[in-house]
Amino acid sequence: MTTSTLASGFLLTDEKDASRYTLHRDGNLVSVLDYRDDGRTIALTRAFTVPTFRGHGYAGVVVEGAVADIIARGDRKIDAVCWYVADWFAAHPEHAGLLRVR
């Protein structure tokens, strides 16, 4: 498990055993990003925000944190399986080089 502290009280954790990134704010779980890692590509499969915390951009924060973590590793491409992740990449074309070419 790898944990990173982000700005504004966010805590991003890569829970490798559960194949997910979790985002906590002020001790509360606010968003989750599930993935599958085959050793070459990380498929980001589902972004989810806890219903009571929706509408605050937390899914974007968890995706951005996961992408930053994957960039720091430097050894994986990303497959944007989840529609939200695909939309995030469309809004951030500077990261398009990370996407696996199908």
C-alpha cells in the first residue's frame, strides 16, 4: 500500500491488494478508482464517489492522483476503460501519451 498526501487535506492510497486507489478527505473515504494491472498496462476500470460526497470534483482528484502515481512509476501505459477516466483524459490532452494505443 502506497500513500500520498495531496493538497487540501486529501490522502491518496494505492491499495495494491484490492487493485484500487482510494481518496480520503479529513478522514472520510470520498472516492475510489478501481484498476487492473497486467504488468505493462493499468486499466482504470471504475471511478466512484461516495454519494454523499458527489458534486465536489473528488473523482477528478482521485484520477489525477492515480495518473501522477503512474507517471512517477514510469513503466506502465494506461487503458481508460471507465467513461469518466476517458473524459478526464480528453480534458487533459497533455497526458495522452500515457494511453495505450488500441
